[in-house]
Amino acid sequence: MDRVGAATSHSFREKLVEKALRTLKAFFGGIRLEYLPVLLVYFAYGAAGITSVAATFWIKKHLNLGPEALAAISFWIAVPWTMKMVFGQFADSIRILGSARRIYLVIGALLIAAGQFTILGMVLEWPLVMSLGTPGNLLLVATLISVLGFVLQDVVADAMSAEVVRREDPRTGEPRAQKDIDAEIGQVQWLGRVAIMTASVLVAGAGGWLAKAYGYAFVYQLALGIPALSLLAAAVVKPIPLPRSSLNWWILGGGLLFAGFATGLKILTIPYAEEIVFMASLAVLVMLLGKLGITKALVVSAAILFVFRATPGTGAGTSWWMIDVLGFDENFQGWLAQIGTVLGLAGLFIFRKFVTEKPIHVTLAWLTVIGAVLYLPTVGLYYGVHQMIGLPAKIVALADTAVSAPFGALSMVPLLMLIARSAPAGQVATWFALMASLMNLALSGGELGTIYMNRIFPIERGHYENLGALLLSVWSVSLVAPLAVILLFKKHLK
């Protein structure tokens, strides 16, 4: 090849590489190596979904727990998420072996492994594990241990997601423009959701297929590898100089006192314990947020998202009905999960600019309406609409999942951006934890609503005559409640 030909070939390769880089940037935006530990922790959290299908079928077949009991377990394992401020205070104020980030990731990984190992012992019915308590209590305790690990890691990852954003230009040392800082904050939060969804994509379908082919124990054995991702994140964390704040005893003491209070209610089986815990949690969190300071914009945005996330679900009865009546086995459930997560990830890419640039109430309003519309096919399946139009139930379920999935992972991105922008120096982990606790308390409120819905419309295995009314009631609340709150606060959002 002559010089002219070689130069032309070299120029072509350069243009091809440049085009590829532009394409990647268009899809992913900016990525730096410092983001890696954050994304690994979020990826590990998403990968934990590998056990979801196996857990659904194992609990249904081997544990004598009804929908209300399962909803109660879901409520209690959500409590640690509402107490994230305690972990945030430790991470902000207490160094262990001189570490404020790495050591907490290691501790979190060990807790996750311990919880998963206990559930594996239940699945395999190891005598030592089974002798420790009733199946319901064992499931609750083992899941709580894992949840504590995930909460601790999530607190650290949230803090690092704000700390890795450069406030100064590395070339000049001059402060960066606020719009550039805000853009990078949005980029990191969006990448975090992408990491979670990517992991979910990789494990969602696999969890169902592996459970069907190799059994539930094999899936839980694979799940023991998830903490290794957290340990890898701990190994590659680049230490960042962090301001060391003193313990805020209002936050630490209040969080610990409340955790003990909630545990005591559970142990003593106090009537209406879930309701007492929910209301007390809300009061404590509002008080603690007031101690740190919170802007009006954050109050209004948080209130809207709280109601959006606090809407009730139908509980385990819907899954049982799909298994027993529609014949959705482990394999098909895996396919549904796989399609849902793949398209959910696609939705993050498609709507990246929309969710990072539009106000949070606009995003949640259209997500509420779209979600309500796309919930109708599930209601239609119960009332036999698929039979009227001559389509198999599985086709309707696949089509509904394909259309609705892209909108599922979008709601948290705008609020995470708002939290990161307003996080005070030296209290980043605590600030994220407090706001995340409020949002997770909303999910606990949703579980509490699910318990009440199942009391009003009881569902038993093999008896689904109340399911139609339950589906319609949940649909109505999920549509009306968020829109009503958005309209109520509309004048404060201008």
C-alpha cells in the first residue's frame, strides 16, 4: 500500500473510532474510572434479583405463609431502609481502621453473604438452620440480615455518587461552573440506575430458567457470589479526602432509639405494630430532616414522590393466580422478568434527557397516567378479555410487559439529582440516607396498604374470587392518589 493509501486508511480508522466514541457518549454520556466502585455496588444490588423468581415459587410451594403474612414480612424488612440515617452517621463520622468507605463495603458484603447462606440452609432444610425457628421467622431474620448489608452498602454508594463529582477543574484547579457540576451529578445518578437495571437484565430471566432447570437451591448458591462484587468495589475504591464531621446525636440517637422501639413492638407482638411503626417513622424522619435543614423545593418534591411510592399493591395473590389459573410457570415468569428488565433499561436510555431535565412532578404525573393505562391488561386477563379477543394469556402478558417496562425505572432519577445537589459537605451519607429513608418509608406505607387491601379483599391459594375487586381498587388508588397530590402542590411548583 502506498503512502496515500495508508494515510487514507489511517484517516478512515480515526473517523470510525471518533464516531464510535461519539455514539457511546450519546448513549452513556461521560464516564470516569472514579465511578466504578459506585456502579459495582449498584450492580450488585441489581444482581440480587436473581433469587426473586425462585423465592416466589419456593415460598408458595414449601412455606405455609399467606399473602397478608408475606406483606407483613415485606413491611418489616423495609424498616432498615427507613433507618438509613444511622448508617449514614457512621459513614460520615466514624472511621474503622482509618476507612470511611471501603470498610463499610466489606462489612455490608459479609452481612449479605450471611443472610443468603441462611436462606440456602432453609431451602436445603439443614437441621441446624431449621432448628433455629419457624419458617416465617427464619425467612424474616435471614432476609433482614441481607437487607442490613444492602442498606449499609447503598448508603456508602449514595455518598460516593456525590463525592466523585468534580467541583474543581483538574487542569486549572479553578471551581467548575454550577451547570457543569449539576450535569455531572445527573450523569452519575443516571448511570447508577443503568447499573442496577443492567444487572437486573442479566439475572432476571436466568433466575427463572435456572430455578426450573436446576432447582431453587442452585439459584441461592449462585447468589452467594453477589457479595464478591461488593468486595471488588471495596478493593478499587480510590480514597477521596473527606471532611470528618462530628456525630449528630439527634440523628444517631433518634435513629437507634426508633430501631429499638420498632424491634420491641415486633417481639412483643403489639396490636397495630405496623401502623405504629409507620407513623412513628414518619414523625422521626420529618423531625430529623428539620434538624439538618431542607429546602422548600425538596419538601414538595419529596411529598409528591412519597405518595407516588406509597400506593398499595395487590400482594402475592396475583402471582399465585397467574401460576395456578393462567399457567405461568418458572420459565415464563423468567421470560417476563427478562423482557421487563431489558426494556426498563432501554427506557432509561430513551428517556435520559427527559428525566434529567424535566421537573420531578412532570415526570411523576405522566408516569402515573401511563402506569394506570398499562395496568389495565392485567385486570383484563382476570375478567377473560384475552378469551374474548382470542389471544392466549401469555401473549397478552408479554405484550403488556413489553409496553410498560420502559417506564418502570425512571421515577427516582430526578429526586436523586435534587438530593445530590443539596447535600451538605461532610454530611453527604447522612443527607442521602435521610431522604432515602423517607422514600423507603413510602414503600413501607405501600406494603401497609397492601395488608389492608388483602384484609378487605382476602385471597387464599386456589380461591381468587375477590381478585378482580382487589385489582380494580389498587388501580384506582394508584391513579388518583399521586395526581391529587400533584394538583394540591401545583401552586408551589411554579
